[in-house]
Amino acid sequence: RIAYTSQEIDIELANGDNIAANGAARYQGLNYFLDDDPVHNVHVFLNGNVEGARYTSYNVGGLAYDGSPVPYVASSMLNVGVTYNFKLAGVTFIPVGSFQYVGRQSIFDNTIGAPSHVTMPSYGTVNLGVTAPFKHFDLLLNGLNLLNRSYNEYLYISSGGYFSTPNGGYELAYPGAPFTIYGGVRF
């Protein structure tokens, strides 16, 4: 359990006004991991957490939001994957397959300068990659979000002004990357 106290958050609204919020929060959770080589040339890994974070006090503009969720703290996260090591034509290849999951999260409401009870949905991505290590460098090829799942990495309630809008209250999001392939050289 971790507690953050006496925090001040200064917020600038779209109309140029500044408001100050202050409060304290408590984070509680559990982290876990597994890392094993169950058979020759196979490596499995798993790590994640289950977490809750709530404001024990949060005050802005004379209003209290005590007990509200702390925005952008995922309720759970999970990474699980497997690698396999083999040789082909004298070259070692290490393919990896993984699944990454990010649980739902509360978002921030910029119209009031306080946490919202609106949540951003959870999402998961399936990823594949391969590494070919050589004496002085590695070649890498990775594919992310293989199922091309649409998701938002970040979402908030706008106070307005974005895209020249005169009012706020609407959601703005940063979408997650679509299916992506990239390669590289690591020295």
C-alpha cells in the first residue's frame, strides 16, 4: 500500500482560467510474475498487477471528491508470452509471441478539474516478433497489434477550446496504434 499526501494539481482550462486542486490518494495492489524455462529452448513469462487507487481526499473549487478513483490507473495489467530458440542454416532465431492486456481506467474531467466516474475500456493486443542474434549485433522484426484491434490509449473529458470549440464536456482520445510491423538492428 502506498499513500500520497498533500498533493497539489494546477489545472489550466481552455478559457485560460487556472484552478488548483489538492488532495491525497491511496494505492493498493498486487504485483505478480512467472519466469521459467519449462523445456529446452522454450522460455515463458508472465507478469502483471491488480491495482486500486482512490483519493482519500480531493478538493477543487470548494467541492470534495473524496473516494473518487485516481484517473489513469489501470485496474489490472497482464503481459504473457513465450519464446523459442532454434537454429536454421547456422543462424539462431528467437521468435516471441505475447499478449498484453490493460484493464479499465477512470478518466479525468477537465470541465470540473476532477476525476470522473467515466471509465476507459480495457484492451489487449497480440504481438509477434523474431530476433536473430549475430556476433556484434541483433536483427529484429516485430509485429504489434496483429489483430488490428481498435482501442484508446488515453481518453479525457475536454474543457473545450480544442479544435476551436467554444464549450467542453466531450471526450477526446488518443487512439492506440493499429497493426504495425517494424524491424531494427540492435548493437
